[in-house]
Amino acid sequence: MVQGDLSSLGRLMMQGDLEVWSDRKKDRLPRHVFLYERCFLLCKKKRDEANDGHVYSYKLSIQVGYMHR
């Protein structure tokens, strides 16, 4: 799990919203993905009313080989 400083993951290559199928809930779950040079992070996106933005709750990370754009 990654907390705080994400610089060790390399450069952010891509990010966006997607839906993930859950066998447990038999439903699609909205998630936000961050693709870094060294890691794929899957997060739950939550509205942050206090700061008029979003916060992301970590769900899964997958290490990937070094990516080039």
C-alpha cells in the first residue's frame, strides 16, 4: 500500500474513471485509476465537500514494469 509521497512510483502517465465488476456485490463499482510509471493504483473517489473537490481512498495497487510514453 502506498501512503503519502507518491514520487517513488514515477511519473503519472494517465488517470481516469472506470467501472469495476464485483463478484461479491454482483454489481459494477465506480473507481478512479492512476497509472504511474511503476504502479497502477485503483481508488474509490469520494466528494470532499469541505474543500469543494475529491479525495481518493486506496483500494488496490499493482506493480508494473517501467513504462515509457
